[in-house]
Amino acid sequence: MYDLFFIFKEEMMKISFPDGSSKEFEKGIKVYDVAKSISEGLARNALGAMVNDEVLGVNDPINCDAEVKILTFEDKEGKKIFWHTSAHVLAHAIMNLWPETKFAIGPAIDNGFYYDIDLEHKIGPEDLPKIEEEMQKIVKDAHEVTFEIMPRDKAIEFFKERGQDYKVELIEGIEDENVGIYKMGNFVDLCRGPHIGNVKIIKAFKLLSIAGAYWRGDSNNKMLQRIYGISFEKKKQLDEYIERMEEAEKRDHRRIGRELDLFTMRDEGPGFPFFLPHGMILKNTLLNWWRNVLLENGYGEIQTPIILNEALWHRSGHWDHYKDNMYFTKIDGEDYAVKPMNCPGSILVYEEKAHSYRDLPIRLSEFGQVHRHELSGALHGLFRVRTFTQDDAHVYCLPEQVKDEVFKMIDLAELLYSTFGFKYEIELSTRPDDFMGTIEAWNIAEKNLKDALEERGLKYTINEGDGAFYGPKIDFHLEDAIGRTWQCGTIQLDFRMPENFELTYINADGEKARPVMLHRALLGSIERFMGILIEHFAGKFPLWLAPVQVEIIPVSEKFHDYAEEVKNKLKTSGFRVEMDTRAEKVGYKIRQAQLRKVNYMLVIGEQEVESGLLSIRKRSGEEVKDVKIEDFISQMKEEVKEKKITE
């Protein structure tokens, strides 16, 4: 009896929950049953669980002591489980409609899911409702999603018999003796999971678009058809999503960029944006403000060459980790590379002279233009380009200065993002599979960043394995006016590159020591940030940023002289003013100015000339009459100074 008691105890495990409570369960208990032990409601909504930083499906077993968080659709990881299963439902529907289809991969992504297929029939927009109808039948059949382990050789034979060449290739690349197989009715797929328990909870879905995608992202491989979709637990959620997407389409920075003459893209330079005069005003206004902020915060500005010798990129580590994204050229018979990042150039500046511990921290900022090769199918307006400018900065500091420097960078991030009305979330990205340096150094670097965030009391999530190859990073995800999130700023801690370049300073004992290097970009890509701003404000920029702040509209030619006087007074006061002298009706001119999102329109007619007062029409449509020009100028100066965000 005594022995049996201890055998029983060995089969038990302790599960701890986020609220600090814990319970004992038998080993092998399913995630669903753990959720049910908390409440029936939680079990109904459970999609899976975070178990010791691993995501499990709702029917997966837990086999050891663990920290467990039950995941629902409210959680990012819960959505990923839901959308992963939805991708299988999509593939199942396609198989029912076109049994000859060969399936590649079908993952969840940040906003939904996709599946890549090889099919002779070209899927068109007219096919999507038919596929959705078939998906609805599958969901209505309420298929359980079941998992089994299959020996690797048997799995290869299984998928070969079904003509699934891509699955066979994937399995052949797996070294494990066994592989995971998921079943859903008569649909069987190679998959590691995790998944929901039953497809019946996928109440609403929509297929969004069709694109081409090379197998394994290699342009030497066959082009497959990629079908994107989104799904939800409730139809109301889908309706809200569609409404947001319609609003996002209205805000598309590519369309607004054309309408406001900000930038253009040409076939002569795919992925290389052309900025027009109004776009350059927006870009320079943004950069000049940020340049002054950095100068006030102790940064010295540098500029480094766009092209540098190839040997430098071997030394920095970019060659081994980034060469597929780089452009190359030859100069005087030697190999050179166009820089994809600014850090090696900054390091060369640091090396220009010897440094004492008294000199540190040294903060060097650079608005550096970089070039990175992107596949043509990935290019997207200003969001994904082949050349862009970074508000890069590199801080060289003592180990004991790291935390304070990270604090200062976090403060800069708060100043920047709050200026534009952005909320943001913070992510700590840890060691990737492809990394430089030792695990010990990485552990120290990650702890430094964690300590800085926690000492500030900042809420953050861990993004496992998404650090830079040379160090962990803090990433800032902005939320825009319609609730979309954008990964933007980053703070990266780097012990490795100072080692590669043997950077030194003289410490208090008169000996050489190694500085720590912090990489920091908060706007990130200036071009991408401009695209985000265009969509965030829908082109209705705050006065201080607007390319055209005031449009003067004379009622007729006889009022041009007075209109010119008003224009000159405003320009002398530092404002960007244009005057519409076309022989068009006033109403037409006002509508045109509104379409161009001009902040203020001044209609100049006989009454304004006689009174010397202004009639002001705001972008929102509100009209204010009989305003002194001095008062208008004072009001605008205050608006610019405070960087007010107005309609």
C-alpha cells in the first residue's frame, strides 16, 4: 500500500496559473479538462494553452509540471490556433472541389491565414464564394480535429500514394523518426499543430485575396497559388473586420500619396520610391524635428558611405547572415557591397580615435539610406521598398550604463509616438536560431533588456527567437487610428559586434576594455513611417506636418492683389501657403482644396478686402468669419508649437 501511494504520487503533476494559484492533475490531462476545472465557460472558449512557453491545442495533453495560461480568441496565440485550423478547413474545401490539388503549406499569419496550392485550374475571384460555401459545409459537419503520430517512412509512402509531392519533400527534410498528422473528416495533412478541437466553432470566415508565391520563397521553384482568408468565432466580428478593411482601403497610402502628390512608384525603379515636392516637405519636416530632438538628447549626427568594401561585411557578420538581401558591385577590381544596415559605418567612425571611459556614452545618430533586396511580389508602396532611410543611432557605453541608456531610448520612443497620437505595445525579441556569439552572452543581454523594462514597470510580451542575429531587441508595435498594429521602433543590445571589430576604450585602471553597443531606430524606416502616418491621419496631417497648410482662394481676379498680400504675410510668418488663381467657381476651388486635405482655406472677396478681416474655412468644414490676420497667425503658431492633432 505504501509503495502504491508513491507510484500514484509520481503520476501527478503541478500546474500553476497566471493568478498565482496552482492545482495538481494526473499526467496526460488535456488542456480542455484543465480549463474545465477552472470553469465551464472558460472550457467553452478555450482554444489551447500556453504551457511553459509552448503553445498547445485544446486536446493536447500536458505531461509535466508547468505554468499554464488558457488561450482564447482574445489572445494573440489563441487567434493563431483558430486561424491555423481555418487554413486546414480551406484546404479541405479545395480538395473537395478539386481533388487533384497538390498542397504546400497553410500557416496562420498575423491577420488570418493562407494556403499555398499547386493546381492547374487558376483560382479566380469568382471561385472564392464557391470555396467559402464548401467551407461552410465542412464546418456544419462539425468535424473533430484529431492528431496522430506516423512513422516517417510510412508518412512518405502515405503522401506519395496521394500525389502530394510537396508534403513528401517536407517530410524528407525532417530528421525525426516520426511526424505529426492531423485529420479532419476525410482530409489528412502533415502538421505539427496546434489546433482547435472541432471546426464547428469557426462561425464566420471570408476569403480575401489570391496571390502567387514561389514554393519555399525561391524564385527558382514553381509559382504556386496562395489564397488568403480570415475567420472568427462570431459573424459580428467578421462584419467589424470587413468594416475596418473598407476604412483601411480608403486610407491606403498609395492612393492618398498620388492624390496629394507625395510620392510615386515607377516601373523604371521597382521598389525605389520617387518623392515629389509635397512629399519632400512632409519628409523633411519630420526629419528636421526629429534631428533637433536627438541633438537636444546628446546625439552627434554622422553620415557614412552607402557603398563599402565587401571585407567589412564579412567582419560585421552581415555576409554570413544577410548576403541574400544585399546588392553588390565592383570598384577598381575589388568587391564592394551597398549597405543594408548602417552599423558597420558607425563602428568605423567610433574607431577613428581612442576613447576613455570618461567619453562614454557616445551617441551617434545617422539618417542613413540603406538598400535591401526584396522579392518583387513582396513590394508594397512605402511599406516594403528596396531602399529606405533609417533614423539609426548607435550608442557605445560602459556595461553599467546600459540600463540608463535603454531608459533614455524608451523615453524618446514615448515622446515620438505620443506626438502622433499612437498607442503602442512592447515586445522583447530573444535569441534566434541563426545567431552570433555565445549563449551566455545572449542570456546576459536578454536579462539587461528585461531588467530595464521591468524596472520601468512597462508591460511587455516575449517574442521568442525573433531577435537580430547579433543581439536581443525591444520592439515597439504602434496602434493606428483604426486599430491596426505596425512594428516600428527597435532598441537592440549588441555585445557581439564590438567583439568582431575589437572595439575598445581605456577604463579607469588604464587598461583596454570592450564597450557595449546599442542599436536604436524609433521611426525605423522613414518611408514606412510616412506610409503609416498617411494612413493613420488619412492624409489629414496635423498643421505642423502638412505640405500645404493654407490655401488662399480669391473669388475673382480683381481680388488677386489683396490675396497676394495675405499670402506674403503668412509666408513671412513661416507658413506653407498656396493660392488658387484658376478661373473656376469658388465652390469648385474649395472642394479641390478639401480633397487635397488642406488645413485652412481663406476665401478672399469684396467683404474681406473692405474689412481687412479673414473668412476661414477649416478642413472639417467649420467656418469662422471676421478674423484678424494677426490672430490667425498667432493661432496657427500655437497649433504648430503644440503639434495639435485636429480634424
